[in-house]
Amino acid sequence: MTAVRILVGTRKGAFVLTSDLDRKQWDVDGPLFAGWEVYHIKGSAVDPDRIYASQSSSWFGQIIQRSDDGGKSWFQPGSSGEESKTVDGMPQGESNKFVYDTSEATGRPLSTHQWYDGTQHPWEFARVWHLEPALDDPDTCYAGVEDAALFRTTDGGVTWQELAGLRGHETASEWAPGAGGMCLHTIVLDPNNPKRLFCAISASGTFRSDDGGDTWKPVNQGLHSDYIPDPTAEVGHCVHRIAIHPSNPNTLFMQKHWDVMRSDDGGDSWREISGNLPSDFGFPIAVHSHEPETIYVVPIESDSLHYPPEGKLRVYRSRSGGEDWEALTDGLPQEHCYVNVLRDAMAVDTADPCGVYFGTTGGQVYASSDSGDHWNPIVRDLPAVLSVEVQTIP
Amino acid sequence: MLLPLHLQTLAGTGREVRLTVDGAVTRGNVLDALEASYPMLRGTVREHGTLKRRPRVRFYAAGVDITHDDAEARLPAAIATGEEPFRIVGAISGG
């Protein structure tokens, strides 16, 4: 390992922060895709030079950007050069084409889901919330989108196909948007089982596939959500984020819209591990890269007050897999702090000691190079941070 | 044609682009020509598949808002000759 690279998505572009393994001095590059929202930007685990970015605009829609040189240069796959040509010589330009599968042959795609007023509403593509590169192939990447669906590319982002079995699940007509829209925001790939993947949707819950994404089942047993008519319903839960440790993918940790949860059976059942947290509302959750039972959350006062309790920005760490939590405050503002930390805005590197990073809606990116004991801001005044991912570069 | 800043950035071009339009000079054909020359703009002005205008995009031709006109209607002669620009405009937002 020679360097650490942080990929930051914000409301007004992307930024790339790089450092050597000391993680004390950082170079800041950006904004990339200036003026556009970058919901997520993430590199491939098998080829760290391959990075995918979701660039979107309420005016001009969705763009997928790709870098093959570690973020130095970017292009829209399929929109330039020979790969953009169809057999009749016309440009394809389909890297931003996310069209729901309505065919009879795949899945059982529905045409509507539940809307805010309880009526049925057509699925309407808005943006890509999350990009998850495959663990074994840099050209394969999954995309979680709003309105909730899962897409996959196997050609490096030139074209995207929906895995329609998810949206075709028999409960899909009951899915409803949360305040942020009906988004598929979390994709977790099992490193030991290429057929198993998880996704989470606000506000319907967690789903698992054991056949590579063809068919799905809700895995929400044990979740309790007072904001839905049946608090223990099969679907309807506003899951905010799921995290695993690669060495133990059968254990999942969840930050929900209220409650921090844990499953030790691949999502079949969940139990609460909120313990002594000052609030169990929040968005991100992360697992230490070398300690599978060490987890991090950022408590937020409530769903009405999207800022830290008491105006103190505190990361909470549990070294026991939950229940017992300690506040990590050294270097973080402990008064007058009213920022939020969004679901994709926390990540860990694989250096030793483990580095932990998170970004805020106030534009700060904080780093800890000692597993969270001490924190320093890398940058303070970026646009609101939507996502933070980290690459540990060989 | 005059492009808004974000589309200039995507297309790697300046504010003004010149297009050769096949057939009648209609809004639909002008946008077809734009997307053929700059495929990275597909899906940014019109939705993929349906080719519906994205909700926050406006079209001006020779100083007239033609956003809601028929896409197959002929544009003013001044647009066809290149004397006046066809403008793609992002809707105004405050804040």
C-alpha cells in the first residue's frame, strides 16, 4: 500500500483527496463535474484505477462517468470513440440510459408502486444513488436507482440492464417513497458467495438475492418501525444503510430510520444493538477494516432534526459488535454543530491502523488515521457532501 | 444552437454549435442532429426511449418560447438559415 485516495461526491461536483499512508497531508483535486450533483463515486476493488461516478442534475438528468486512470481523466462510456458506434455506424450514447425492464421474459415487472397519497404511481427514473463495482470484474458494476430498482453493466458502463426480479417482487406495489424519494441506496456484495447480494430501499427495507440478482426476498424480520401501520411488516421499513466485514459476510450491521440493528444469519433475522447511543437515528454505518466487531455510527438527534444531539458532532464506536458504544470526539466540533452525515458519506481504508472518514452536509471531510481516536478535517468548505469512498492504493 | 453551460461541459464544446439537419428543420430533427453529433447529450435534453422533453428544459427559437409547440412543427426560417439561434435553456431556479 502506497497511498490513500478518497472519492467525495457533493451537491456541486466531485473531489479526489489523496495522501500517502501517513494520512497527514492531503492533496485536494476538484471540483470534477462542477455544478452537478455527484451522489456516488466508487472505485473497483480489482482495479483501483477504474472508478465509476454518478453525475446527475434535476435539469439534465443522469450521466455515468468512468475513469480508467485513477481519476486523472474521465469519460462517458459509449459516448466517444469506436465503442460508441452501433453496427450501422450511429452513436449509441447509452451509458446514461436507465430504462426499466417491462418485458415478460424477465422478472415480473410492475408498472406502479405506492405514492405518498396511497394511490399507485408509475415507476419514474430520477437518478443513480449508488454504484457498486463487482468484486471480480472491473467492467461489471451495479447501480441502485430512484425510483427503486437495480441495474447492472457488464461492459464498463456502456449499457445498463435492469435486474427486474427485484422490482418485480410481489410486494413491490406496496413500496413507497420516503422523504428523499423511493431510492435503492445500498448494495452489498458477499465476497464469499458471488451469487449473494443485498440491497436496501427507502422505504421498503432490505432484500437478498441468492441467485446473482435474478430473484429476491425481503429480509426484514426483527425490524420494528413505528412509522408504518404494522411495525413488523415484511416491507415498509426505512433502512438507511447496511455494512459488512468481508471476513464475516453473514453478519450485517444496519442503521435504520431509528434503531441500529445486527443480523448474524445473512439477514434472515435482526436484533437491535442501539445500546447506550444518545440517539439511534442516523444514516451511515461502517465496519473497521481489521476488526469485524468494531463498528461506527454517527447519531443524529431525530428524523425531524437532522443534526447531531446537543450540537456535538460525535462518531460512536462499538468494539463489541454493538450495544456498548463510546463517543469519539477528539478533533470534532463539540458545540454549535448542526450538520448531517448522509448514508453513503462514511468509509474506512484498509491501512493499519484503520483510517475512518466521513463527510458532512456542511462540506467538511474528517479523517482519522487511528481507528477513530483522533480526527482532523481534510477540507472544511466543500459543497454538501453526499458520499465518501476510500481506496487504499497498492 | 446555443447550449447551456452544463451541456457545453458534457459535449466538450463552446456555447454555440452548428448542426446540419436532415429533412425539415423541426425541433425534433434539430435535436436528432444534436444527439447524433454529440451522443453524450442523449438523455439530457430528452428522455431516453420516449424522447419526451425533460421537465426543466426549455426551447427558444428566434426569441420565441417554443417549449410546448409540436416537435414536428417547422421552425422559423431564420433558424433554418442559421441567422438566429435555437436555444436550449435550463429553467430558472431561485435560491
